[in-house]
Amino acid sequence: MKRLASVDEMNSPAFSEAMNEINEIGRRGDMRVIHATSRLWEYPFCRAVIQRHAPAGARILDIGSERSPFPFHLSGKGYRVTITDIEKKWREDWDRASRVLSVRLDQAICPAERLPFPDATFDVYLSVSVIEHTRFKEETILEAARVLKPGGLLLLTFDIYEEERGMVYPSEFGSALSMHQFDALFEKMPCFRPLDRALSWNVEAIPGFLKWHYSTKPIHRYVVGAAAFRRSGHHLKPQATMDALRLDMKMLYTYKIAAPFRRMRSRVHERVLRRVRMIKP
């Protein structure tokens, strides 16, 4: 199953009802309340797929949770949810929301490429607009395969950048995939099979969503997609010790050393631009 975000779906009664419930959780738990972002489509789409394809009381791993109300909403629906992020600063928000909403979620601080969970732990791996922020996308998907039970559900939403269709993707957002790049990534993954092989991208939805997305912020000149897969019985080859060590060193540099310098450079650049605008005649 793969799908591009659709304005018609986003404005449908079913999606609107789902977002009303999710935003109520956001308000009560002092988490994010969604008014005009692509999450208006992403969260209801993911909820519908989980309700249809995951078992009751499924154990769900949410990647890059930040201040999302969605995992708390799922926990309130009877699912066993584990929230994760690479940033420790969200723990206080998670603890407060858990107390206010009277829900219990497990927590972990970790990169998506290195998850601290045993093999075959989860029924659902949920990633809402995270993969564009990861530098090691193939390793991220392989790690998802490792922690999913056989037959488990991999559910992703993600930014899509198609330059030939006039889209622009901000470099500070990460590296978005094109539809072709996304398909190519999963063609190399025999450990996953699509929920529906017959479906192709609904490209007819692009103009309407792109127009709406741009209207929310001029920087939003790209679209959003989603895909769902089943974990097949294909066994993963164990990663060689040296390969694992190399990946750990690359992640250390990317997330702990290079990323803070990029953020600092971006802030300096913004300050310079503001000063130039102030003195411009």
C-alpha cells in the first residue's frame, strides 16, 4: 500500500473526526495541536491503517515522537505504545502528558538506526515524517525489520520531493525521497512485502495537495506520502561487527557533532539576514 496525501481525504468527515479526537488529546496533554500542517492527513491515514491491519492491543513502536499527540491517542485506544526520540529534552513533556491523560507509554532515547529493543518485539512500527530526517535510510528500514514480529506492520509517512514537478525541498528539513527513490529503497528489502502490490502512486492528488501545502507556508513546496508493508519471514543477515562499528561512528559524527554545527550556522545566517534587512535603504 502506498498513497500520496489528498486534500479530498484530508477534508473528509472520517479524517476530520479523527483529527478532532487527536487534537483534543494534544490540548489536554499540552502536546502539539494540529491546525494547518500535513499531519491533518498523516495522522488519520495512519489511524485508519492501524485499526484495519493491526491486532487489538498491538504493541506499537512510534519513532521520532517529539511532542506528537498521536501515540498518546493510540495508547488511549488500548494499544501498547513505546515512544522514542533522539532528543532527551522531550522526556519532561512525555511524563507530564502521561500523568494528565492517565496513560502509560514506554520511552526510549535512541536513533532510528540503532534501537535498544530485542528482535521481533513489536506488532507495528510507526514512523510519521521521520525518514527524511535520517541520514542512513537503508539501515533505518533494516532496523525496523529487526524489531518487528513476523507479519508485523511497517507504517511510514514521509515528505516527497519531485523536482521535475516544480517542488522545492528545504535542506534544513533533511533529505526527502522521490517516489522512484522510495520504490527503489524497498525493492532492496525482501524482508517487507506491500499490503497491496496492485496499487500505484495516486499522482492525480499532487496538484491539489501541493497548492494547499504551499498556502500553509511558502516553504512547503513539496508533498507527502505514506506506505504500509508486512514483515515477511525473510531472515536478516547479522551485521558484521566492523560494519556496525562504522555505522555507530558515522551516526556519532552526523547527529552529535555535525548537526549542532549546522544548526549554529543556520542561526548565524538568519541573524546576518536580519541585520542586512535592518540597514537596507
